[in-house]
Amino acid sequence: MTGPDPRMAVRPGAARRRAVVIGGGIAGTTAALKLADAGVETTLVESRPRLGGLAFSFRRDSPAGPISVDNGQHVHLRCCTAYTWFLERIGGTELAPVQRRLDVPVLDAAPERPRLGRLRRSALPVPLHLAASLARYPHLSPLERVAAGRAALALKKLDPADPALDGVDFATWLHRHGQSDRAIEALWDLVGTATLNARAPHASLGLAAMVFKTGLLSEPGAADLGVSRVPLGHLHDTLARASLEAAGVRVLTQTKADAITAGQGGRWGVRAGKSQEPPVEYEADAVVLAVPQREAHGLLPEGALPGSRRLLDIGTAPILNLHVIYDRRVLRCPFFATLGSPLQWIFDRTGPSGLESGQYLAVSQSAAHDEIDLPVGVLRERCLPELARLLPAARGAVVRDFFVTRERTATFDPRPGVGRLRPAARTEAPGVCLAGAWTDTGWPATMESAVRSGTTAAREALTAMGRPYDNDTVPGTTGRAVA
């Protein structure tokens, strides 16, 4: 391996430490904020003209008027403590409120007359907080409800960190614990598909256990949903950029990092802007790679990650979003989920978009492998009649706009075996660290995972620079660097 001598990482009396963060998504922004807060001179390099990664917004000149569009519908839970810290750090807490108590309307569209049920929690302790809701859940038979409760108790006993769970798919475990195909669809996949971006047969039991234990079986309010009431770009670009700049971070957008090379005196060189003449060179004591796994593989110094080709084996999974603007209000609740329908989750995004009249619905389709490349016309023919069937008020409404956003590599693929492929933040190259929701955070590919990864990468970078973090046992919490 070539790279700085680890003995050179700490130089008493040396000049102020410098770090470069490559990637301005949520993970990279988190790492840059943590480094800057610890007194490190930090530069953030992002190839796009904006920050936010895959949780961003754009302007659209719609026939209904100019609107702000989120590329996809991102939500968080009360148990997402790291992302909660991130919102607090950028001043966005009040802009992404969490439900007072979990309440998810679930519409079973299979019967001729769709039936509405709800998944709600009470203030009772776990697991009683969901008992009353499950007992009345109309989409399962009485026997299926009892079996679901037993499976939940068995799931609570699992250790998501057990490597053996990573090799088993969630559906196999559910069937072994008495879950029917209907129960998997109406309960387990209802939650799992949206959080894991995979249905139970294609999801690692380890990741599924982590989602359900943390979200539904840890604290009564852990699964309360948080939804941004402003465009995602306002949070992850506008507010994040302001916080970075206030912290002293130099933010460079439309600047692509091309190479990381060993420099003098235990430092690293980062070359960016290859198309520029001459290219820009940065010198740093630490580098955080907060980019997708394939891009990280291409940038890692030789020998930094033994078996680095495994990064190329971490697959990706798509998410499709269908956007519909009606000339009138057709939905009275903020969101709902469906069963027995080609549509999954429907959100009212009228307010955040800035739409002045009518209603704007966003339909989020996770694990959309079979739909992601379908033409817009085909998707429109599938979506609009189904919305009219689900929402009676939509039957007489005029569709003013319909468009599609596609994220073909929205998340890493959480299939069984992915756990052994996800790398830690620290590499064999002292001071070069990895960040991103795809790294080994223990979480699926969520905003929470991204923040946790950025926090861990910053902590490892600070340690390599001789400034270990103190009082930072929970990823996402505020710690301080020890000078």
C-alpha cells in the first residue's frame, strides 16, 4: 500500500488541520459539519450544482404554474436520532415535524369497495402500544393478527448485528413464524418495502430485524412519522449550505474530484476539476469519501481497502415517483398507503410545492424494478385510473399535469449477504474514510444511515489527525474534539 505514514498523523504544534470531503449529500454535509465544528479547516467538493445528494428538489414550469418538486418522497421516524440532530444543526427541525402519534391510513383496494384501516399507536409501553390497533386491523383475519403479534415478539428477540441473519431473507423467516402471504403483504411489506426498498423475499433478515426492532419494538413513539413541509432542497441544500458556510466550510459545487494521491509529510492530495486547465489541487490531512460505492471504488488510493472490489458487488435498487396535479382537492389526509393496488404510498405535496390552486399528489413506488424504465405514457395509463378508483373525488377532477421522476440507483440493494459487503468508515489509508448510507451503519439506505455514516467518518478522520472525538457514543449526537 502507498500512502502517508500513520506515525505522521499527529504533529504537535503543526498548522491547523485540513480535511476535504468529497460529496455533498447528507453524509458528506454531516461529515463536513462535524469536522468544522471540531476546528478542522474543511473543504467540501460536490460535482453537482447543488447539495443534498438524492434527497433534492427542482423547479418545474408546470401547466398548473411553477412548482418545487422533490425528486422522491423522503420521510423519517422519531427513532432517527441522527437525522434529528442533522435537522437541529441546520435549523430545520420545525420544517420537518413528526406526528404526535403514529397514524397511517391503509386502504385495501382489492375489494370492489375499498376498505380503510389504520395502523396507530397508543401511549402504552411496548409492545402494548400497537396491540389495540392490530386487534382492529381489518386487513388481517383474527388468526393472522394473533400470529403477527407472536412474530413481532420473536422478532424482538433477534440481534440485527448477528452475521447469520444477513444470510437469510425476511420472507423465509416470516413464513417460519406463521405469517401468511396476505399478512406479509398487509403488514410486514407495508412497512418493510418503504424502509428497505425491497420486498420481504429480497431483503436481508438482519436489516429487516433492525427496522422493525428499532421502529416498532423499541419505544412507543419510535415509528412516529416525520414529513418535510418544505421542499427537500430547502433543507438539504439551502439550509445545509448556510450552516456549512457559517461553520467555515468552503463549499465548492460543480467541482468533481478525480483522484486522491499520497502527498508529503503524511498528507493527501485531492485533484479536482480534471476538465479545467489547470486542474485544482487540494492538500489535506484527512479525506472523507462521501460518494456512491462505485465512485468510491474508483477514487480510493491503492491498498486503502483490501478486497475493495466488493464495493462493486453492492447492488442498487430503484425508486419511482409519479407526480399528479389535479384542478381540485381529491385527498383529505396528508398521506396513505395501499394494499391490493399497483400504487404504494400517496402523499399530498401541495403546500411544499408552492402550488397555488388544485392539489399535487406524489405517488412513491419503492423496489420499482419492473416499472423504472416504463414510458411516461404507460405509467400514466396505470396510475390515473387507479387513483380515480381509490379516491372518488378524483373521478371528476381534471389532471393538469402528470410527470415522473426516476432514481435508478436510489439505494443500495438490501438483499441477503449485503452486510458482509458494506465497509467500515476507516480504511487502511490513514485519514482516508468512507461515508454514505451504503457503508456499514447497521441501517438500511435511509437519511438516518447517511447522517450516521458521516458522523462516523468524521470521527475516524479526527482520530487519524490526532483529534479523537469525546462524548460521541451515539452517531449523530454532538461531540467535541480533544485537542
